[in-house]
Amino acid sequence: MRHGSALRARREGSGIAATTVWGVQAEEPGTPAAAAADPADPTPLQRFRHNVWRLVVTTVGSCLKYRVTGLAAEGAFFAIVSVPPLIFALAGAVGYVAERFTDAQVEDIQQAVLDLFSTFLTDRAVNRVIARTLEDLEGGRFDVVSLGFILALWSGSRALNVFVDTITIMHGLGGHRGIVKTRALSFVLYILALITGAISIPLVVAGPTVVREWLPNRADFLMEFYWPIVVVICICFLATLYHVSVPVRTNWSFNLPGATFSLVAWILGSYILRWVLTVTAADSRSIYGPLAAPIAILLWLYIVALAVLIGAAVNAAFDTVFPQEVTTRARRELVARLRGRVVQARERSGDSAVD
């Protein structure tokens, strides 16, 4: 211990700052040791490779430090829990707007709900419970709508709260925003996610072929921008999620790298999951039985949550390698405030000991 203290004192006295990356101790650039090791100015290619390596190491370190795999599982669980009450709330609201639709359209909506539940429930449960419940909701039930939306908002916002908390902590600003403000922000983001999903998901599911039939012939040129529009909508929502999750107001464009990475990872992960499910489902004798569909949905939501959290780690790595003045100042203020609280606590404990 004495030898380590002396070595540390000599390093501090010489102005050498050391950092440890994956167990390897390296000198920080700009210190005398770093200048002696590399007296010549690095070339642009060397600086680029160095910055890319720092981004990769910082991103991986953040993912390991903040357990993004476990937090993604938590977010996926609460996301799938919010689906059934949301469906019942929408089904209960159908009765209030049924007069504007034909009987065939109302039956199609009810059949779509039954088909959704039949993917992970037995036919007996669907016919005895779900179908009868939908029949009772034909006239509209305000209590069902209210309770369904409340449960959906609670569980859905809980999933968004995982993202907001993790993004805040990754930027080194944990505790900067209060619990009440964080929860309120999660509610707002969940409502925004529902609106964005209501716009983007039908576009993705329908595809350009179906949408082309809805548009007049004069607007066929818009189909050339179909997928770019869908991609831009998704990236803008992800960048907005990262932007508002940071407690201080940063530049919105600084969140685009993580949003782009998250979208690419989500698409690749979805294709891989689809391929795996297609291969494993080739055999009709599935060991999961009626649970196969909810397991697939849960895995897909896990991939989505994991992609979002890794994208947040990418943005945090960019903020570390290329720090913004706003976040740097906020971190210093947070550290100063925490040190002040520690000093006050020590003074209080010292006064109580004297008494």
C-alpha cells in the first residue's frame, strides 16, 4: 500500500494521468509521457483510428457497466405487459365510435382482436373469455376504457422509464432530474411513442404496394420516398428520445449517431430473429405450443430495447470522446453538489459525536 501510494504520488507530481482500458493502463494524450511516447503529431488517419477505438471501447464499457442486457429485458417485459390493457381499452372505445362505422367494420375489428389473442391463448379461453368480453363492450364501457388506458400507461411508461434512467446515468447525470419529473417525462414519451407507432407501424406493415392503392395516380412519385420517409420518422423519434432523456438541453443532432445505430441494429436483429424463428418453426411439433407467439413477441421487443440502449451508449461515448460544454458543465455541477452533501454529512456526524 505504501509503495502504491508513493508511485501514485510520483505520477501525480509529474503531471502524468493514467487511464485503464480493459485492464491495460495507458497514459492520457496530452501528458508528458504521451508526448514522449509519440513526439510527432499524429496523422489524420491515426487520429481517426484512435477516436474510433475510443468510441468502441467506451461504448462496450458502458454496456457492460450499466447491464444493458438486463435492463433491455426489463423494458421488454413491461412493454409486452402494456399490450393487453391497451387492446381492451381500444376495444372498449369501439362502442362509442361504432355509429361511424358499418357493422362489418366493427366485426372486423373484433375479429382482429380475437385473432391476436388466439396466437397465445387456447381456443377455449378465447371463445369463453375474450369473445364474451368483446360482446359486453359493444355498447362502450367508460370504466374499461379508463382502467385499460391507466394500466397501459403505467406499464408502458415504466418501460420508457428504464430507457430514460439508463440514458441519464450513461451521460454521468444520474440524480440530476428528480423522480417525479422522470416519471412524468416517461408518460409523455409513451404517449408520443403510441402516436409515432400509430403512424409508422401501419406504413411498415402495409408496405408500399398497399399504400400505392390508396394514393391517386398523380401522387405515385411519392412512393419513391416511401422507405426513406419511414426511416426518417423512426430516426427522428429515437433521436428525440435520446435528446429529451438527457436532463440538460443538448444539441439534437448530437443524438443522430446513436439513433442511426439503434435503427440499423433493430433491423438486423429483426431479420436474424425472423430467420431463427422460421428455421425452428419448420417442424410443426413445437415444444412451446401456444406460448410460441408471445415468446417471439417478447424476443422482438427485447431486441428493440437492446438496440435502443446500445444506441444510448453510442451517444454517451460520443459525449465522452467529443464532450459538449453543456453536459460537461452539468457533470461538474453535479459532482460539486454531491461533494457538498458529503461535507455537510461529515460535519453533522462530527457535531453529533462531539455532543
